[in-house]
Amino acid sequence: MVRTSVTFARARLFAVLIAAGCGGATKEPAKTPASPPSAELEPPAGASAKPLLRFPPHAVQAVPEGPGWLGVELKARGPTEAGVLIEGVLPSSPAAVAGLLPGDVLISVDGQAVQHPPDVVRIVSAHRAGERVALVFERQGQSRIAAVGLAARPDNDALMASAFVGSPAPKWRELTAVQGSVPVDVTALRGRVVVLEFWASWCTVCRMTIPLLNQWHDRYAARGLTVLGVTTDPADHATAASIELGIAYAVHADPEATTSRAYKALAIPTLFLIDREGTVRDVVVGFESQRLAEVEASVQKLLAAR
């Protein structure tokens, strides 16, 4: 697979990604070593489908070298307010080790004032993993200082695992049935194992997962598996694509990307495995045969457990 980087600046971004994402890929080469998962961030020029507002428990190694990583989710503050709001801190990240908390406000990084999330990304990524940076931040109106040792950025699966695995699956919001039935929320599927995939009709890599998900639907639905697809395509595009691509499982439209944002589906395809109790058990970003085989093995174990 080929992974390409894209740089972007948004008012709200997942700074753990250091402003890098995945580019599209076509087909896995035959008889080659396992490759990194590939995913798509934006539709091709001229695509009619609305792009997702993107912002990632298996053994995954962090990139051994590269830009420093802080491990925070950032949000811009009002135009008259100083600093950048820390909206989330990933467990075991450098920020978590340094004691940063959601609600803290970053004022400066490495002696440089920050006013927008991309400011933080730019300064942090200018350092290498293992280097230390000084942070000035406010907590409940009190100024504080911390020295943070930056780490190497984990891959997308590891980031998503840190954010979701072991936690209840987020609630769904504003989903519209495209084909099949749409449960009111994920809690309505308690007692069933759920495979939830975020995809789009313009995503080449997504089309590679459809035959596999159809197989899972056929093999395991009677044993307690529910396969669901969520797309930010408008409902009419999603309906046409579902028919064209021969999707056998239920499909939901999420045109405002509210559910996609709740699941932080930064790149597509992104697949979640949810157990009978509604707990996220695994997350896969992109397409990689070995990882999807691991998910199927987990599905079988979850279905067998009572």
C-alpha cells in the first residue's frame, strides 16, 4: 500500500495526528509482505458526495522516528480569548503523563504564543520525538508551567484504539436509513456483536471492504452479528451506491457527519468492532487483510462467548 501525507488546518483538529493523514490506495499487491493500512481523507475533485469533516487492541508500534507528538485534541477559542483549548487528552500520551487535562488552555509552546490549533501542531511537529518542550497553560484561571517529553506519533489504529477501545461506543446522531433498518441507537443492539464501518461511495479503498463485510453478514448474522455502514454521502448518492456495489447489510446516511465526528472517523474506511455489551473492542483504519482477518477472528470469539 502507499501512504501519502496531506496537510490541513481546521478550527478544530485532532492534534495527535500532527496534521498528517492517509491517501487513497487501490488494491493490495498479491504475495507481498503486509503493508500499512491505507485510507482516504477527501473525495476526488469534482465529486458530488459531501466530504466527511475529519478529524484515528492490537500490538501497534509507534513510528520510531519523526515529528514529536503531544497527544491532545484541540479546539479554537473565541476571537477575543487567548490560547488554544485542550478538548481531549489521549491516555498514556505525553500530555497525559505531564498532567494536562481537558479544559486546560495552552498559552505558549516552547516559548511561542499559540492562538489557533495549527500553531500548536506546527511548533510540536518541528521537534523530534524524545525532545522536551515547555508549555505554559491555564487551568481554572491559574497560570501553570509544564515540561513535556514528546513521543513518536503512533499509527492511526493505535490512536483510535487509545481513544475508543474498552469504552462504550458513542451514541449515534441524526442517521437516516438508506437500506435496511436503522436502530435508534447503538444501545438498541445490546446482545448483538456489531461491526460498524464508515465509508463513502467515492472511496476506492472502501469498495475493497464491501465483499468481505457481505461475507460476514451472510456467515454470522444468524449467530448474532449486525453489520452496519455509515456514510456522509447524501442519502440519494448512498442509495445508488449501495445498489451499484451490491451491499447486503444495512446502510445509514450521516450527511451532517455528526455520528462520524462522534466516532472521530478521520479517514475512511474506519471499522469499529463492538461487543454484546456495547463496548468497543477494536478499531481498524484503512484496508489491510491481516488486520481484517484478526477482526473476523474476534467476531467469532465474541459470538461464541455467552
